[in-house]
Amino acid sequence: MGVSNSQKYTISKHATMRIHTRFNIPKNRVKAWVDRFLAQATFFKECENSKSGELQIFKLDDVLAVLNVDEYIVVTAYSYNPFNKTNGLSDEMMNLLRPSLDNILAKEKIHLRDDLDGLMLDLQMDYQAFQNRPKSEESFEKFLEGVDKINQRIETSQSLIRNIEKLKE
């Protein structure tokens, strides 16, 4: 499988920005991400306004990419949701859900703040222990574990917030 002549493709600036923002891929990793996508993707369909099939859409898992197959350019990429952004929910249902989603967002932000308060205090203590014993591998590892815990908690929260905000769109 995969896109034929995948090694010839270049990535447009627009695609780079969209992949970075939509999939949280660091800009310096976009090329590797696209290379993997092109190697594994399958043909999905031609773009509706495409002239003689020059623009085609390829799919891998829940990601679609628009490719200019004549000029070997990755035009853009986005999440595939066959039921629209709201997973097929009616406008009436979304209007009923929005207040609950807003409430979930508000609670998550408070919960994140509270969790970070504790994690940051733990990190400060681990950092002080590391400062007192800079050659201690155990102190250094404990400090790094604290940093990882903070990063993981933030990433989890950001993912939840992004998913709820996408649903609200």
C-alpha cells in the first residue's frame, strides 16, 4: 500500500501548519510524520473540484490528506470524521449539550490547576534535593520523573479540552 512515488512529494507551508496545529506534531517532525503517512495511506477519493483527478485524498486511520498528484505536493491534512464534527448529532442536541460541555471544560481547567499545584510543589522539593546532591543519580531521576508527570498531566488536559472544543464547533 501507500502512495505511489511518495519520495517525490513535498509538503506545502499550509500543510505543515495544519499538521502541526491539528495533530500537535512539532514542526521539525512533520516531514517524518508525512513520510510515514504516505508510506501507509490508501486512496480514499478524488476531490470534488479537482481538474482531471489532480487532487486526490488519501486516508490512514482517522487522518485524510489532500495530495496534488500531478505536482507531488501535500496540500493539507485533517481528521476524518464521517459523521461531521458533531458525530451526527442534531443542532438541537448540540444546543442541549453545550452547557454541559462548558461545565466539563471549566471543571477540567480547575482540576488541572489543582493537580499542577501539587505536582509543582513536588517538583520543587525534588529540585532542591537534586541541588543539594547534584551528583546523585537518584535525585536527578526523581527530578526528571516530576517533570514528566507535569508534562503528561498537561497533555492529557489539553487533549480533553481540544476534543470538547472540536465537538462544540
